[in-house]
Amino acid sequence: MAAKGEMLYAWTNDPNLAAKAECGGAVTALWKYALENKIVDAVFAVKKGADLYDAVPTLIKDPKDLDDTAGSLHCGTLLMAKLIKKYLDGAKDQKIGVTVKGCDAMGIYELAKRNQINLDNLFLIGVNCGGSVSPVLARKMIAEKFEVDPDDVVKEEIDKGQFIIVTKDGTHKGISMDELEDAGYGRRPNCRRCEMKVPRQADIAAGNWGVIGDKAGKATFLEICSEKGADLVSKAVTAGKIGTEPANPKGIEIRGKIENSMLKLADKWRARDFEALGEGDARLQYILNETSRCIKCYACVENCPICYCETCSTKNPALVPPGRLPVSPMFHLIRLAHVADSCVNCGQCEENCPMEIPNARFMHANQVELQKIFGYRPGRDLRLPILALVEEKSERARLAATGSDQIYLNVFQPAQE
Amino acid sequence: MTDSLTYVPTTCPYCGVGCTLNLVVKDGKELVGVEANKRSPINEGKLCPKGMTCWEHVQKPERLTKPLIKKDGKFVEASWDEALDLIASKFKETYEKHGPKSLGFQVSCRTVNEDCYAMQKFARVAFKTNNVDNCARICHGPSVAGLSLSFGSGAATNPFHDVLNSDLIMLVGSNPVEAHPLAGRRIAQAKLKGIPIIVCDPRFSATARLADDWLRYNPSTHIALINSMMYWIIKEGKHDKEFIEKRTKGFEELKATVEKYADVEAITGVPPERVREIALKYAEAKNAVIIYCLGITELTTGTDNVRSLGNLSMLCGNIGREGVGVNPLRGQNNVQGACDMGAYPNVYSGYQAVAVEDNRKKMEKAWDLPEGSLPDWYGSSLTEQMWETGDTVKAMWIMALNPVVSYPNSNGIKAALEKLDFLVVQDIFPTETTPYADVILPGTCFAEKDGTFTAGERRINRVRKAVDGPGESVEDWRVFSMIAKKMGLKGFEWEKAEDVWDDMRAVTPSMFGCTYERLNRPESLHWPCPTMEHPGTPILHREKFSAADGLGTFFGLEYREPAEVADAEYPFTLMTGRVIFHYHTRTQTARAEVLHYEVPENYVQINTEDAKRLGIKENEHILVKSRRGESRPLARITDEVAPGVLYMAMHFPDGANALTNTALDPLSKMPELKHCAVSVAKITEA
């Protein structure tokens, strides 16, 4: 029986699914079992939309529909966390299984701390993620660097430091990520800086790193991260839905090496990106200059997994005068003050920005500075953030009742490291 | 508990950029949000404040849900049968008594191509009238006219993203950061790439802030300014002699005209050396693109303003390849499409002129009409129809327009609507115009129907149904199918939007290759696309111009003053425009919480010196009067406008259009919405 901390190779016993899956199909098989046995009421995952560059979130209740979600889409730059809050009532009234990347898992944890998602109702299967590529840039990269018509590509993957495409005629072509990224292509900027390659705060961390020998390409690597995860794997094995064997020690070592090399690369990108921001006054000036293009679409607020207030300070007319362009610098300073301690570097504020403001870079840089001072690492566990949290409605009611403007009085709890 | 969650990829219902977005539908019926469509080559998932909130109005309780008939001055709910029978009998009666010119059909640019095509076909087939027009008349009519005369095709030459291939971007009378934000994004990207940006605008707009060089000139003096630029380019020998020789005609006429424009400081307020500087920057760039908007078109010189930009681009050989061109930013989501569909008084779909006998014959055959039945005359345009009520025009059908707020001279429009014997208004909400109707029909909005919007870059973007329309509302094209059936007309037996589209394709060579199947790809197609194999045409006029002789035409154009200029009684010049937070008459955007929060009320920008002189304080209501009406906006004191100049957005009732002038551009019949004379006064306590 599987136990927390255990590392396994796993594969589906369903031959149809195995044919469709990319590396063993264990994740899809586990979801199928969980759905069929009411361990979850629904699975929230990603499927292909218009083509393989288009990732679309989908809520699945019928196990048959799970096959659509098999395989990975590296152009899927979605953040599932905020979608669960916005459209699935924060999983307050049903049990939802979610396939998560590192940023999804971190966002879910931060929203859970803020009472916006009921973590008890979520079952998380994490997937290794070396980063994702924005769809339009991916197509441009394939046309310009690979010199291939992006519509001819039938499969893409990131493996061994390369972005690899497979075309209709079966041809493989790979170019090193370093080369692509130096030329301005490749992964999103936040992904390059990301330090959450294996989301172990999920119940199971799955992926293809470290699957070697005769199981290479035919099994999924599973690291069991919780009792809940162990239970599901055990039951699925007993029911004959998946097969498992202990992970090859050499494979475990390779997986660790891949993870470490990616973390080192992330360090390099952090240094590079943050250095470009300057320090102190220079950094502030840089932020003010860049954010002066803002057109107040609120996409950064709407997509941020830290933002949850019903009444946002950016909509306080005393702080940010409404209806004016250029927007008051307070808009972005408010965001920095309210979000930076808990920023999980998901990149949505930058990716969704219509005016090309590198919001995530500012926010992430400040998060790293705050982490140096306070030691708080967002999104990893359920420790509370530096800025204390309030339950908005009751806190507003308390302020109104007492006439006080001193929030946080009764809840301040500095994070402990 | 959420049972299902569906993303429906579709096209934003607001400006002419045509951003793709996902409508989020919960449990198959409830619209709950908008999410980024990152696969879109147009906007890459990014949206502006309006796009972000475009779902909010859709399921509001104020939607029109049933046909309404006015009985004894009150609107009473009616069945579709009753409403359509009444319309059919009234329109038939009017037609039989007063002929085809007694009817007016007004088509919206906010609704899908299929609706536009259906309405103009109905007008032409049922009543043999060319009195059918769309609201491009009051935004980019001069672009259609002017670019057709200069280049042989009245549409943008290059796609939005192509500015990133330029060596210089010149914007004239255009503020895309607010009016077309995702086209504004391309400008911001160009800036980050180091491409120089020149913004020519009387106002220090949000886009001017992005510019490397901002040129302020006196409002509505474009022809003088551009003629002078061309004077300097020719004088310094920087014109593209080879391009002029091989690909154009009329250069000598142009040269003779611009000779007279060496010094235009008295007209434009810009010293000659500054004009020369800007002119040479444009001429010396290897690839330079011109982007313009309503600052150019909404004037009595609109068509000539557009042709002046055509002149300038051809003078420097900046047509027909990547990174160059002349691009109007079309205002509404489907203003390109409404024109393309033939909702125009002188052309059928694809700009096939009604004056050409072969075109009429072809349409008569396709539409199963007797030979010689379709009219050859130039129909009455949008605002002309209004001014003809009580005289020639007796009955009118308005689809998805709000003339009381959006047309010039609101008081005049209200009086004109009163004079109609019979008015049908088809819309999604009650508006300032619906009270004047005899019958109100409930249409459906973008989220409730399939179809297409054609963006300003001639890209045909799919609109996909996400939810059902409220109550008994139907797709707007279906209304024409229903009434045609009642009237015993053939050729309206469409079952779905695609049938209407295919009906259009069959008679429109320039779009024949644009099947829904091909349009379903995120990249879609740019027309012209004449065959199934044709890849579409992102860039026009590559080898030769679209004109019959293949040549571009220079025109020698003289500067003319606007029809109404500031004088002792009305000493201020009023310019009009848009704000980023609203779309047109706010029927939709005022129902989005955050947009209403940002700009809940009309305001006018006034220069600091003027405000000081008149004792006007920030954010107080002031009285602005013109010869046609008055408005009481809030004052915003700013140096973004020059002394003597005011700026007001067009979105509010009793706002800008209470003041605007109705004088027309003789070539395009564009009213002078951008320029009129007004007075300003502090409101003293009553």
C-alpha cells in the first residue's frame, strides 16, 4: 500500500487511455477512479481548445470526458486557483479534483488562507512544470526559430532543456531553451524565475521526470505527498485501475537533478530580472515609469490569486481618482503594498496586462525582498502571511460599528519561520 | 453548486479591434464572466476595461424581452405575430402610397454582419429602396469614400500588429490608447521596441503621452498641415520618385497645390520649421505607417482629410508592404462589416455599386426579383433620412442604434423622430430613442447569437452564442426572416446565422472564400478572399492599387474651414471623442459596475487659463451652449486642451450631441461631429 513520502512509477491499466496518454496516463486514471467512486464530485482540468496552443479549463463530472484532458499543453498559461474561487464557489459546496502546476498550487494555498477556497474539499494532483510558453509567442517561435508552420505541429514538449516539436510527418525537432530564451522566445518571464517545479503541497506530485529504463515514456512518476494521496493511489491499485512499482533509485536521483538544475536556472533569471529593476529610488522610478501606461482594465486585480477583497482600495476615490488616465501611481503602489508579501509569481498580472507592464517582475522582486526580511515563503504551506488577514465582511462591520479605522487590531499575527 | 463551466470563444462587442475573449457560462445558462483567450493572435488574451466587463449587461433585468406596441401613448406587450403584422402593413401602406424613398432603414455597426446583411436585403427586396445606411456614416464614411478615391479600396491597408514592422508610426486624430486600447497596445509595444512615434493631435491625449514627438495644431486644420508637410518633402526632394512614376497618377496636380502651403502657421498654429521637421521624419523613415481616426473623418472636410493622408503616404512610397500603409481605426466592433455587408445607400455587399447595371442584374437574379426592379439611385444617408422626415421619409426602421444620443444635434433628432408616421426600433435595452417608437422589437446581443464581426483590419472574427437571449427575443436577422415570410418574400428562409452568411458569400466575390469553417480558426481571414484556397489579404495594394487602372491617385486639395467656427457669441471650439470606459451611448457600458464607477457623468475638458478667467472650478457643473442646444457637464480643468478649445466625449445624453453641428461633408455626407462653436459659462445659483 502506498504511503506518504513514497515514490512510484505508475501507469493506467486501460489500454485506450494508455494509447492517448503521454507518459503512462496515471493522472487521468486516478481522476477516473476518484470520480467513479465519488472521492471527488468533479475534476477541474485543462483540455485542448482550438488547437494544441489553446488550453481551456473544463469541469468534468462524467468520467468519460476525462480522456480529453490527457497529455500536457505547455501553452496552457492559465491559473486555476482564481478560477476555482470565481466560478466554482471556492469549492465550498463540492469536492473537486484539480490538476495543478506549481503556480496553481501556490495560488490555491494563498486563497485558502484567505478563506476564499476550501482546501479540505480539494484533491490536488500536482504536475512537474518547467514552465509554460504563451501561445502566440510559441507559434511565432515555431515559425521563426524552428522554421515550421505552427499548424503542422501535432505535439510539443519540454524535455532535457529543450523545446521539442513533432510535426504531422513524425519529424522531431528540438532547440535548447537557453538559445530560445536568449533570442526573446521561450517560457514566460515568471516561469523562468519560478522555484516551484514540483508542487509537493499537492496530494500527489506527478510527472515524467525520473522515469527511466523500460518504463520510460510508459509510466508516470508519482511522489505521494499526503495521506489523502496515499489513500487514493492504494485504492486505485486495489481496484486494478493503475499499476505501480517502486521508482528506480537512479530515476529518483535523475528527477532530483532535473529539479535542481531548473532551480539553478531560475536563480540566474531572478538575478538577471531583478538587477534590471535597479534598487531603492531607481527601482521606484522604474516602476512609476512602466506603470504610467496603465489603462485601468483591472486585469491584474481580477486575475491575482492574492486579491480577494470585495471592496478594493484601488476603487477608493480618495486614493485613486476614478475615470482618469494616466492612472494615479497609487493604483500600482496599493497593489504592491497589499500583494507583494504573498506574491506567488504566477505571472497573470503581467500576462494579462494590455499595456505591457512587467507587473509580475515588480511584485516578485518585492516579494523576494520581503522574504529576506520576514522569512515568509508564500504558497508553500498554510502558514499565515506577513500582512494579517481579516474576514472582510465582519471586519468592515466591526469598523462601522466602532467608528474605528484601525483594521487588523484583533488579528495581527506575524508569520513565523 | 456549479455543474458545468463552459468557455465560449467569441469576439468583443466593443471597438473595431476585434479582440477574442472567452465568455464563461455556468450550468449552460448563466453568464458569469469573461476570461482571457490567450490563443488569440489579435489581443493575445489581453483586454481593456470594456472588454473585461463586456458580459455584465447581457443578463440584466432591464433587457427587452417581448415586442411592444404603442397604444394610446403607452407601450403594451404584443406577440411577434401582432407586431410583425403591424409593421408589414404600415410599411407596405407607406410604400404603396409614397414610394420607396418614403422608407428609411438604419443599420447598426454594433451587431453581427448577418444582421446587417439581412436588413439591407430586406429593404431592397421588399421595398426596392436604397434608403439603407449604417452608422459608419457618422464615423468612418469618409474613410470608405476617401480611401476608395485614393487607393481604389475604402479599407485599412495593413493589420494592427504590422506597426511592429515599421520604422516610424505617425498617428493623426487618433487616440487608440483610449478608443482602441488593444491597437494602443501595439503602439506601446512599438515604443518598447524603439520605433519612433509621432502623435499629431490638438489634445495631449493618453496616446500623445506615449509619443516621442507630440505635435499640437489647431483643431480641424489637417489639410493645411499635411499639404505643408508635402510641400517640404517635395522641396527637399525626399519624395519617392520611382513609386510616384510607376504606381500613381495626379502628382503634378498635387505638387501645384502644395506649392501654396509653405507657411501654414496662421491656419495651423505650427511654425514652418516644425512642419518641416515632422515631414522629414516621416519621409526619411524606410517604412512609415499612418494611423488615423475620427479626428480626421468627422468633419465637413472628412473625405479630403483622408485623401490628404493618402497623398502623403503615396508621396513617400509607403503603401503595399509590411510596416507601411494608411490605417483608419474603425470605431465600432462591426463598422467595417456593416459597410462590407452593403448596408449602404449606394452599394451592395462587397462594395458593388448599385449604379452599375450588371450589379443590379446579378442581385436581381440571386434574390429572385424581376429584371429592372432594383433601384439605381443613391439612397438617402443616415442623417439625411432624419432631416427628410415629415417630408419624404414617412416610416423608419432603426436596428440597434440610439440616434437621440449618438447623432448630431439631439434636439433636431428628437423633432425629426416626432415627425415620422411610423417608427420601429429594434434593440436590446430601452434607450433614449425607444420612446419615439411605435413598435419596439427585442433583439439579441453578441453573447446570444452566432455570427461574425469584421474588424478594422478586415479580419472577419467569429461571434459565438454562449447563452439564450432573454424572453422572446430573437436573433436580429431572424426578425427579417420572419417578416419576409409574412410578406410572402423568397430568399429569407434562413435557419441559422451561417445560412445568412452563405447567402451573402454567394453574391460577394471579395468574401466568397470566407466560409465559417475557415473563419473558425483563431487566425481567421482578412478579406479580400475570393476563393476557398485563397489565404486572405492582410496587406492591400501590394503590386498594384485596387482601382480599375491599378494606380493610386493624388489629389490637389485645398484647406477649407469647418462649417462653424468660433466667433464672438460662441467663442470656444468644441472637439468631441471617446473615453476608454464607455462605448457609444452607454446602453451596455453604463451597466458594467466598474465602468459606471469610473465615469458616471458627463464632463468637459477646459484649459486652465480659460477656467481661471471664467472663475470655473474643478468638478463643478458648467453651462456649454451652441446654436443647437445646451449641456451641463462637469468641468475638468487641464492643459491637455489648448486655450479656447474644449473636449467632451460623445457618450452621454444631453451631452456632446446636444451641441454638435449637422453640416455635411459633400463627398461622404459625414456630419461635422468633431467641430462646432460653443459658449461656456459658470452656472450661478438660481
